[in-house]
Amino acid sequence: MQTQVKEYVLPDNYRLLKKNHPALLAELENLDMFPTGQVVSGPTGALNLKLDVDGKTIFLHPENDPESDKNYFLPNIPVDFSGVEILFGMGLGHRSAAAAERYPKPGNYRV
């Protein structure tokens, strides 16, 4: 089953891919995969991604408090930090939202 990229990306992003990166769009369309998982609310109301992998349920963020994920890395960044922090793997955005709140200058972090 081929991926229908147009169904899973924002319309503006699809148009940009089609116009500026047609070869990449063709590669994405030829992937034999499809989105899996379900966005669910945790007990705190924060969103989480629930995946079923090999018969096991896996959550992208901590199941009981998805937003607590930010607590694993923010304490490691000094409060007066003025460099660039790079966030790999955005997940559902809990970490990047916390970083933006703590470091409001746009040049401080990259996702």
C-alpha cells in the first residue's frame, strides 16, 4: 500500500513539496508505509501518541503525564544559557513548547 502523502501533510507543505522538491515527494509517495498510532488524551488532558507495536501498547510520552517529558531535559540547560539548544524528535511538542517558554528568543533553540 502506497502512502498518500497529500492526506497526511498540511496543504501548503504538500504544494511546496510538489513545486520545490518533486523528487522527494515521489519518494515519499512510493514508501510502503502508513501512519500508525492514535492521538489520545492523558489523565492530565495533555495529548499523547499511543502506538500498537507487535501486540504491545507503547506511548510516545509518559502515559500518566505526557507533559512531564519536558522535565527530563530542561533541568540540564542552565537558566542563563545563551547558546543554541537543538531538540531532536519533536514528538507532540511538549518539550519544544517548554523550551520556547523558558527561552523566548527564537534564536535559542532549533527543533
